[in-house]
Amino acid sequence: MVFQSTSALLFKMKIAAKEKAVFLDRDGTINEEMGYINHVSRFRIFNFVPKAIRILNRAGFRVILVTNQSGVARGYFSEQLVRELHHILIKKVEAEGGHIDKIYYCPHHPTEGTGIYRKDCNCRKPKTGMVDLAVKEFNLDRSASYMIGDRYKDVQFASKAGLKSVMVLTGYGRGEYEYQKGTWSQQPDFIFNNLLEAAQALSGLNRAEAENNSH
Ligand SMILES: [Zn+2]
């Protein structure tokens, strides 16, 4: 009887416990900044990405990609290409023992293009639709979750979505940081050279918190 009620309690706690996530921007963070990635040949994933994602997986974070791909609405490439690129990324990460929990992308643009993709949607960053969806789907604790990106706009997006901000200096990052940081109205919570360094630091922080909580 005692055993049963204890396990029921543990079960309830497990259901109630919120998870943490690391949200990742794509272009400039995961792959080299090349403007619109309108062909597989322009999708150059940084070599440290699978390892970085594996580190985040093992640290207990959900790993979720959130990317604007308005090139679809603009008619520069197809939604099929976006899915193909993401398939390549998923396979590459899995080949090294990691996994991406979910990829959300926004193919829309409010004023460009025609047809179904020309839409004032809720998913195009800096709107928070993609994160809001993930928060529900994975029962996430926003305040314990992070957004990693290479642009100052990712920092602003993070704070709008209730996430901690991590800026990486790949892609546009180094240039924005060197030449524009004086104009920023808020600073990133963390700055790292690249996604691997960010992943190592966040997993270390997570471990330290877990040890603190157990004392
Ligand atoms: Zn959208």
C-alpha cells in the first residue's frame, strides 16, 4: 500500500516536471551563412554540430530547431528543398549518436510572394509561434530553456519568447558583435565562439544546477 502510493506520487511528479530545451537557429548557427540556402550544395553544416547536439541530448535538453525560410514564399526554392536539407541534417546528427527532437520552420512572408505562403502568420520569427507550439508539445519550462543564434535579432527573439539568449560568433555573429554591440539595448545572456562551445557550457551549467538541487 505504501509502495503503491509512493510510486503514484513519483508518477505524478514526473508528469508535472517541466522539461528544458535548447532552441537552435539554423543558418549561421548550424550551417555556414550563405544567404538563401536555395540548393543542397549551399547547405554546409559545421563539422562540430553533431557533437554539440549529442552533448545537449546527454545533458537532458530537448533540442529544437526554429528557422525562418521565407525563400519559399518568395519563390526562391521549394518547401520540398527545406525538408530535404533538414533530412540531411537529421541523418548527419544521428550518424554520430545524437538526435534533434523537432524542427519547426516558417515558409511564409507577410508581403512577399503569392499563394498560400504569403501570409501574416504567427510562426515567422520574431513572432513566437514556433516556440509557443514547442512549449506545449514538450511541456517546457521557458525560463530554464535557451535560444542559440548568430544574430542580435535572435537575442531579442529569445527574450520575447521568455528564453535565455545565447549568441554564437559564427555566421553574422562575429561582425554584429564587433561592430554593433554598442547599439544593442540588451546584451545576450551568454556569448560563445560557436555551437560546440555553447553546448559544452550549457551542459556544464545544467550539471552544476542538478548538483545544487540535490544538496
Ligand atoms: Zn509562418
